[in-house]
Amino acid sequence: MSRLGHPPNQDYLVPLLATRPPKVDPQVVSVEVRAWGVAAALAILPSCYSGLVGSDGHDSQGATEDAGDEGGPASESGAPAGVCDEPSVDTSPLRRLTRSQYDNTVSDLLGVAGTPSAAIASDEKVGAFFSNASAPVAELIVEQYMRVAEELAQTATANLDALVPCDHVADPLGCGATFVEAFGLRAFRRPLTPDERTAMIALFELGHAEGGFASGFTLVVEAFLESPQFLYHLEFGLEPELPATDSGDVVALDSFELASRLSYFLWDSMPDDALFDAASADELDTPQRLRAQAERMLADPRAAAAIANFHMQWLRLDKLAELEKNATAYPTFSPELRAAMAAETARFADHVIRFDDGRLETLLTASYSLLDEPLFALYQLERPADHDPAIPVELDPSQRAGLLTHASVLATHAHADQSSPVHRGVFVRENLLCQPLAPPPPDVDVVPPELDPNASTRERFERHRSDPSCNGCHSLIDPLGFGFEHYDGIGAFRTDEGGKPIDASGEVVGGDAPDNTFDGAIELGQRLAQSELVRTCVAQQWFVYGFGRLRGEGDDCSFDQLRTSFAESGHNVRELLLAIVMTDSFRYRRIEGGQ
Amino acid sequence: MTHRSTTGPRRGASRRNFLGGLGAAGVALPLIPLLEPEVLAAPPATRLILLTSANGTIHEQWKPEFDGNALALSPILSPLEPHKNDLVVLDGLGWRYDDGPGVDHMRICMLWNGTPMLAGNEFQNSTGDKPCGWGGGITVDQFLAGQIGQETPFASLEFGVHNGNAHLYSRVSYAGPNQPIPPEDDPYAMFDRLFAEFGQSEAELGRLRARRKSVIDVVRGNLTTVQAKVASADRLKIEAHLDAVRKIEQRLDTTATCEVPLLGKQIDPDANDSFPVVSRLQIDMMVMALACGLTRIASLLWARAGSNVRYNWLGLSTEHHSIAHDSSDPARAQIAQINTWHAAEVAYLLEALKAVPEGDGTMLDNTLVVWGNELADGWTHSQHPTPLVLAGRAGGALTTGRYLDFGDDRHNRFLVSLCNIMGMPEVTSFGTLDEGTGALDGLV
């Protein structure tokens, strides 16, 4: 029988709004898309069984409303785009540090490298991005925090002299108090309160009495690392005297809270001394000052971590680290190759955003990359003897251009023994166009068709076109995915498949470019780079990444500003990041309970 | 937690020390004999073990024959042949839940609580119009942990194999609505959690315990301060954190007597082909933890709902979930093969439980093992009938060696029966889908 390929286990789809998606009429699916400046209604082929599940726009309440009531990028109050009358922001749930935030933070805090968070239960996701925003912590996780903190504190004693800013031999108790004050500021990301200081100093003295300075030190470090002020992104706003009543009030964040927002957004880690100094001096109080800090921070190597983090999650590459391939089909696939694939995407995105022109178009179309040794063979390139992976190399522009032709993307969105037009098509549809698809209905085969030496991949998936029960959704998926057929299941370029020439022609069905047809992934990248859907989607993805939560109605004005800035910069991602830190959504929070 | 090994203080008895001496392949070594006879003098307690596997079964190859006297096991259950007199196979149970948030594999969160997932948008991808949040209520293991788990160092233990990131798919145990409990997928981390302290001397342990208490005092103070300041929706998170800290602190005052199991050569627990090894390691540690009184409640989740594990060791290279969605005869045969493999893992667990003498019998006599699956059938995503196998006599509460077909009855009644079997006859309903019809007829 003919068997068809469905993406398994769709836990990676991409909700982007903090609102319920519209109830979708299975017969006529109209998806509202807020394209640039003009809200457009994108009519999707009528037979997709339940169609696109989310959309990008103000459709929270309005399941029944058409896109026609959208007035373009205007705020609720009717103000023109980019001008917000009063600070407005949606509710931010209390979030726990993600694993990568934990690792980066303890590395900055204690000088202990590595991934201690591997011993902590995995993160929740919001949309495509890790964010512990919903479920409360379980006992297991608290215990994991305790064990990891104990190990870190013990390891850090080796760095005692570097971590302690005073002479702990001559004056252990005085130095302990000094350490608590200095370390406390960095661990809690704000100055300690008198009560916190008193409790920590008492703990230090207890440990000191028991086993000397190092013993006091480890106790205090453990207590800091296990405290909520360290483990959560605590934000109260500028009125600390007010209890957090559920008033719905919008309050400005205080300087230290802003410093942390900046650092976790742009570095995926805690603030540095300069940021703490700026916070202490109250120098983060205007959008311009935030922007200036953000510019400084983007110039810092630590920004590479956040940019890599974003792209690994946006492109769904977080599973690449454990990706396995069929050894018969792909004997050259190895952990080293896999690691090189991840490194390429991280380096390339960082290079484009921080050192090249920063433009989305460059991310999607540049025919250069930054390659580790194992990728030269896969890309059929000669490796220069003195090659440095940090130096860009020219690729064959007929074979490779932009993120979509990275082996990381191609190998991740493929089967263990073959390519996958379906996985790749779904990936583009959901993560680049921000049009989540419903999963396949249960009673269909989702095993990819058997490899057949006499048939091309396109031919094997023919039933998706011929069977009306498949065609509704697959007409949105496969014409995108077939565009990648020049790349096999690990991303190697191929001109034929078992002797049959590759047909990589495709179409961005429902796309908004003047011409939505394309031939091959390189042209697809060019089409997507010109698409307002994609540009808005990228802004949206960075929003979700930056805030660790879905976008809500209260963020409309901020989001409009973002898109304006992004467009005015020629869709420069770097400018988009700078614009994010200047928005009301970044500078304010809403005090609201849920239940 | 203070621990005492039956063989006296065992300095450095951490897994790392064991590993050095073992060059064997990455397989678990037998635990048996588990305990010295004198520690078994206390009257045995009843334990509960919940086992969950994914992606459905093949009902006609799962359903056993029963003539009222003896079970004739089906192909899928055939590995349980040595234990068939210890089994009760339950058929004809399922949910009536068609509307509301969440669908299909996501309903794994309902398996042990009989309660739909919450409304929400955490898992907006479920289907077009049914976004949902985390599971909607306490699961039966956690309910029982609250009742009978308070005397042991751990109220319950959650073991896992290859469950991956935090998702509705990868959680089967809930402390309450929106309170998923993650399983520990890493057997080495589980080892440290359960047994690392056994290698320490009384003096070392006393010192560690005192230090932890001092740290916890400060942490609890900080949590309490924060709790008073956060918005009400966030307060639940801090309260849960406080509650966890409290439990960890209480554990520092408990004792247990365990023989530290051997883990064998260290492997990468996340690698696909480590699955069978990790399964055995987790079962070994679970049996020891139950035997030596670290807990009375344990669960094991063999890969998340919609699991994509490739059962290469059975010669199956396609992802499990993909096979389950294939209606062809060869694929159905492969699903049967996968379920048969899981039945063999259950058999291994039962064998290990039987190897522990207790009173006049074995630990299995004082244990209730429950094996379920998130789906009845992966091809249709049907959840009726949920394939359920019970094993053990639960201290005499359960009569085994039976097959019961309830025709078309409610899964919630089964959850009520579980509570009754576990010594809580006063429980008459469980979960929000319960229709008030009480326990199953004829099971107890």
C-alpha cells in the first residue's frame, strides 16, 4: 500500500499568541494575517481538514470576525502606528530560569563552565522557545537544584581567591560579610535587602564556625543558588511598597529588573558589572538609554550565546544534539558532523547579525558560511590548510545560500534514512511563515513511503496530491518541502535521486510575494526574504523569545513599533533587537493575577 | 535522609566507585539477594507501581482467553506466562470525553487521573480548535502518596525512560491541576538521588544533614518573603516551591536501610539504543527503593506519548509513533512486537518483585502493579478499551489469575478500584469525569 509521511509527535508547533486561536470551520479556512501595514486575509484551500491553527493578529476574541475589521497597524486607541498613548503591556507570568540561562548565569557568577543544568529536569516551551512559564516546580526539580548547587559551590571553592573580594585569611568574618554583599548583588541581580543580608551573613558565620571560611562560603553560595530571587525572573516594578495586588495596573520596571531583562534577552545570562552600575545609577530609565546599553551588549561576545540560542530554537534545532541517522543510508553521519552542523548555524547567524549587515535577507540568502572541518566534506568544499572556523568561506551559490540550506536544518527536518518534504514543508510553514498547521487526523498513515529505487521522493508522495483527504493540508506543505529535494537526509547536495533528476520546483501557496513559485531551496529563501509574512513572523518569534511568553493584546502597540523599526531598517534583525528593548512591553509590567 | 546499609557503613559507595570495578557491558547486574533477612521482619506494606507505555496496542493480539479458571495469555502478553496466576487483565474500560481541550496523545495526562486537561494555550498545537494546558487533576499515585506515602523518605518516585522535554506528552503524574511531576529519565541521577548517601559515615551524613537544614532555613525564608509579594497567579508557583522544600527538609529526618544496587558500565541514557538498558536500570532501582522502604509508590513512563523511539533492538528502525499510524499488516505486527517487548519488561519487574521474600511470600504479594497505555490503538487514536494489566495481590486485596471484560465501562471506576485495593475503601469517585458509579463491579 501507499504510505505517506507525516511529521511525528508535533510538540514543536508554534503558538504565538496568548489567545485562543479562532475556531476554524473545517470547510472554509480563512486565516487572518497581519501583513505589513495592511491586514490581509489569506484564504487557504478549503479542504485542509482543520486547517491552520493559529494566526498572527488580533483575533483573540474574534473567532468570527474577518480580517476586514483590521485597520492596519494601529493601536486599540486608534493612534497611528508607532505612537502609544499610555504604557500598555500584557501580563508576564513568573518564569523560572531555563537550563541555558542557569548554565550561563552560574558560569558568569562562579566562573564554573559546563552544563550543570543537564542534571535539572527539562524546560517547558512557549511557542518554539524554552521558557518555564506555566507549571510550578516539582519536588524533583527543587532537589535537583539543591544537588547542583552543592556541587557548584564545592567546585567554586577552587576559585575562592578570585571570587572573594577581600582577605579571607586575615579577616574571615569581615570578608565573609563583604562577600555576601557583593555576591548577593550579582546572584539576586539587585542589592540585598537588610533582611536578606542578615540571614546570609548568619549562615556564613554558621558555616565558618563549623569548618572555616570555605565552609561558610559554600553554605552561602548554596543558599543563593537555591533561593527564588536567583531561580526566578522576579519582577515587581517601581512601586515596591505596593503589594502586588491584582490591580491590572501597568507599572514601570525598576532599573535592576530592566538590567536583567536586557541581559537575559541579549546574553541569555545575568547582567555584568557595567549593567549593574547603570542600574545602580538609574541610567536605564529611557528607551534611548536602554538602546545604548543594548548596543554595547550586542558588541560583547556574550551576545553570540543568545543569538545562537534563538536560532537553534526558532529553526527547531534543539533536537539536533541527539539526532541519529540510519548508518546504512548515511555512513558519514557522526556526532562530530552533528556538532559541526549546529556550530555552523550558530556562527553564521551571529556573524550576519553582529558583523555583517544584520538583514533577514542575508540570513536567508547569503552564500557564505562559517564552517567546522567536518562540514567541508559534506559541502564538497576544499578546506584551506589554514582554515579558521571563525572566518567566513564562500559556498557554491548554486548549492548553498542562507539558513534553509544549512545541513543542520536539512538533517533535522528529515527522516533517519531519507529526506522529508513533509517535515521540511511543515517547518517552513510554521516557523518561518508563522502559520501553524493542525496535526494529521489520527487514521492516516504517517510512515514515509518506502524507499523505491524506481521512484523519486516526489513520486512516492504523489498520493498527497491525488487523495483529496490529504491534499487540503499537503497542498500547503509539500510544495514547500519538495523545494528541498536537492538535499538528502543529512543535507548533502544531490543532483539526482537514483539516476532520476531532481525536480525541486515548488510554490509558497498562499504566499504574499509577487511570484510565489520557486525552484530549489535557494530560490525559496529569496522568496521568503521578500515576504511580509516572514518578516512579521520573525519579529513575532523574537518577541516570544525575548519575553518568554506569548504576545497578548496589551502588547499590540509595542509590536507595531517593532515592525515599524524593523521595516525602516531594511529588516535588519540587529535593529529589531534594539527596538525590542525600547518598547513598552519591555519596560513595563502588568500587575495581574490569573486565578 | 540518614541511611544505613545492611553491610555497615560503605565508604564511597557511590556509583562512580562501582563503575571503576565493572568492565562488563552496559547491563544491570542482578540485585538479588536484595536484603539481609533481619530487615524484613517488619510487617510488609502495600506498594503501588504504575507503568505507562505509549502509542497503543493491538487489541486482538493483547486480549487473553479466560474460561473462568485459567488465563490463556495472548501473543502480546505471552512473556508474562510465568506470572499469569499473578495477573488480572482488564478489558472494556475507557473514557467518554470527546469535547473539551486537548486530544489524542495529549490525553495521556488523563490516564491516571480520569480528568481532562485544563483549558489554556500552553499546548496550542494539539488540534486546530482544542488548545489546552497541563493535566487537570491529581493522579491516583499522587493521591495515594498523600495518604500512604508520608512515612517513607519519598512519598513517591517517578522513573522514566526517554521522555524528552517537558510536555503534556511526557508527564503522567500530577500533584494537582497544572502540577505535572517530571519523571527522572537519567538512571545515574536517580541513583544519586536514592543511594548516594549510603556510602557516607554517620558523621559525614550528620554534617551534610545539618548543612542542608541551615541552607533550607534561609531558602524557606526567602520563599516566604517572595510569596507575599508576587501576584496571585504566581503565588501558586512559590507555594509549590515551598512545599517541595518542606518535603526535602522532612526527608532529612527519615531513615531507610538499603542495599545499594550496581549500575554496571555507564552508558548515555539519552541514546536511542540505550532504551532497554535504561529500562532495566530503572526497574532495578525501583524494586530496591520499594523493598527497602524508600517509598511505597512508584511509577515508570516508558517514553512519552507519541514516542518516536526506534526499537532497533527488535529490528525495527522506524519511529514507534510512525509505525502506530500505519494500518498495514506488517506495521500492526510491529506494534504487537513492541508491546510484547514491554510485556517482557513487566515480566522482569514481576520477577524482581518475586525475588524479594516478604512474610510468607514475596514482595509481589504486597504490591499492586498496574500497566496501562495512553491509547487503545495507535491507528485510530481510540482510547477505548484502554489496555490494562494488573499484577500482584496488594496484600491480599486482589484476587489474581483473572480476565475481566467490562464491555463498555468507565475508566474512572477503575481508578476508584485502585484506591480501594490500596486500602482506601472510602474512595467512591476519582477524577472529574467520574459519573458517580463507584468502583468496578467484580474486581475486588
